[in-house]
Amino acid sequence: MNIPILRLGREYTSYDLVELDLGGGETLTTHTANPGLIRRDLLQIAKAKAALDAIPADTLATYCEQAAELFLHADLPCGDAVHSPQQYVEALSALTRLPHTLVRMNMGKVHAAMSQVRTVINGLTRNMPLEIFDKGLTRLDGLAINYFPATSSLGVSLPSNAPAVNSLWIPAPVMKIPVLLKPGREDPFTPLRIVQAMIHAGFPKEAFGFYPTTHEGGDTILTTCGRGIAFGNDTTLKKYAAFPSISVHGTGRSKILIGEDMIARWPEYLDVIVQSISANGGRSCINTSAILVPSHRDELANAVAAELAKIQPLARDDDHALLCGFANPAMADGIDDLITAHLKDPGATDLTARHRDTPRKVEAFGQTYLQPTLVTCTDKDHALANTEFMFPYASIVEIPQDEMLANIGQTLVVSAFTEDPRFIEQLLLSPDIERLNLGTFPTNRVQWEQPHEGNLFEFLYHRRAIQGNVAVGA
């Protein structure tokens, strides 16, 4: 299989190639874009923006809804081949080591984001009509409101670990902002399949750039486009901290906090906690990586560990597979060595090890796996107490309720199991929580009418004060 660059809708082949093994004697060749090529294409971005501007936003939303069905069900171009949905599943699984079950689950999330794009945009704009993207003007409660695009392009540097993160950029073309995508090395398939579905549904092809590239090329996309979204670990993303035009999506360190009023009922929450840790193979930033409880730590931890230990490696095409292998076994080695080393420090115990006969790292079905791990920590500052790994891993710490919020640090998602009005008020006012679930909801629960992380509309558009005789709808 051969995947060329997509230069704002035009296929382009490069002499700089990357070959990846798809298994079964098949290889994938991706063409690499150099930074100069990306900069040259951005000189033409006004044409891409004009192509989107020529189509009403309501029509673009309809195209997106139609593209959702194509993404999920249709045979679509993939470089010089055509991928059926099943071929997409198999190819992505071969590169990322995601089992087929999880690829399909991620397909469902992408489909939901595309098919419910009107709901998503309503959540982002707080129910402003789509005409705001056509005229820049609407009227709410008798007041004329003017929004204008803050950029003519959105650059996105994507990861390989979770295909559904592509959902975050999907509203941008409906909001009439062209996208330039740098796919993750092991997942060129998902963003390209979304792009092809959108083009076949009616979006102008000029609105999409697809640039497999180096780290330097990724930096070029992010810093040269008017707005950028970057995914990666905290170390990788530090270099973008000085760029307000780049929204960084790093480690989530999502958490479950159980209040004093509900901790005695912990057996009722067991399934929710296990799901929060293990869903999507534990590879998402919205997976729970830490549990904070005011008491009952040992009883709860032992029960959760016993359930997690039941999740074992299976073949990628097994209908019951829940664990992902590592495309790069060296990464699994590094994570396993790090956890093992820190378990020698006082105050940390791997409870899942007590419930299975095999080590954390195992070789099975031709792959390297890390099996689910739950660590109890006696000290909230232990190295394993507030960290995140790319497999089902979590720590559990006992800490007084009134000290929890001062010690959670920056957290993408908090699921707070409490009905205590005072604690809820403190949670609502906490500056460290990006998304808050009040009640016994898993941290990986997504509501399309609520922004996942940040607000894409406010990132891409600015509001302008306006007064005078303004005709809305003329």
C-alpha cells in the first residue's frame, strides 16, 4: 500500500519514504512532506478558505453527517488502494496493535462526532445558529453578536494511540476553517479515511491537507498555521508552551474522587471504576490514572485489582480482546522497568500482581503486552501516585476529602462520587479540573454537547464588539 501526501486536495509523491510492516508480507509506504513544501502550500490557504466560504455552513454540516455514514460503512480511497471498513480495521490494528474490537469502538466514536456535528457545534457556540459562520453575525436576546475567524487554517499533529482523538478537529471544516493534518506514524489511516469521507460527501478537497512528516515538519504545521492542536506527552509538548496559538493536549491524569458521604458504598462503583481504568486499552487521556478516597482504600483496591487482573491478552481479532499490544516493544520495556523500580520505594504495592500468575509484561500472540496494574500508595507524593501510562494503570491513595483538591494537580477529567453540596461547590470552583463529572460516571464518558478539552470555536473565532444599525439575516 502506498499513501502519498495530500497537498490541499492534490496527491503528491515524495522521494522521502517511510516503510512500515503490515504483517502477512504486506508493507505500507508513506510519503514524507518536508517543511518547505508545507510552507509553500500555506501560501495557497486563502483558496482553501474561499472554497469553504462559498458553501453555507448548514450545507457543510449536512455533508459531515453524510460523511459519518461513509466513514463507517463505505469503501474509501486509501492512497493507491481502496479500503473497506474491515480492511481499515485490519490495517490499523496491524500498525497500532489495537485489537479489532477497540478499532471498531473508536470508529463508533468518530462516527458519533461526525453524525452529531450540529450538537457538537451547538455545545461549542452555546446554541448560536450556524449562520454565524456564513455572515459573522447573529442576534441573541435582541443583541447583535459578531464573530470573525481568528485564523485561515488549523494545523493538527495527531497521535497514534487513540483514533477517536480525530473527533476534536472534525468540526473545523464545518466552521469553514481548512485543516492541515500530520498523522501519527502508526495511524495514517484514520485521518485519511475521515478526509476521504468528507470529500466524497461534498466538502471541497482544497480544505484538507494530509502531511505525513518528520518532527520538524510537525513543528512547521503547528507554528505556521494560524492555530494548531498538538497531542503528545508532557515532555514533547513543553516546547509549545510559549505559543498561545497552539492548544496542547498532553497527559490527562484523569481521576476518580470519592467523597466521605459515598465511600462506604464502594462495592456499587466497582464496574464504573474498572471501566474508567481499562476502556480503550487504557490508552486515552480520559482513562482514570488515579483514585483518591478518604477511607476504605485497601478493601476497594483489592476488589478493583481482582477485576483488572481478569483482563488478559487475547489475539487482536478475538471478539473479547480488550488489551493492546505495543507497536514498539521497547516502550513496554521502559514502562515496565520504571514501574518495577519505583515499586522498590517504600509505600507502593502492586495489588494486581497478587491476582495473577504471570508478570506485568508478557509476550503473547506475537506481541508485547503490559497487563492491567493497580498500585496502592501510602504517600500522595509517591512517584507512582499521580502518573499515567499507555496501558490500564491506576494508583489509589487514601487522603482526607478536604485535602483532595489541593493535591490533584492539573487534571483533564474528574469523576466525583459525592452528593455533598459543600464538596460539589469546591469542585465547581477548582481551576485544576478541565472536565467535571458529578456522580458515578466513568471518566471516559463523552457528551457531544460538551467540549472534550478546550473550546474549538473560541480557539478558532474571536468575538468583536459591534454597535450601530446592524441588519441580521439580510
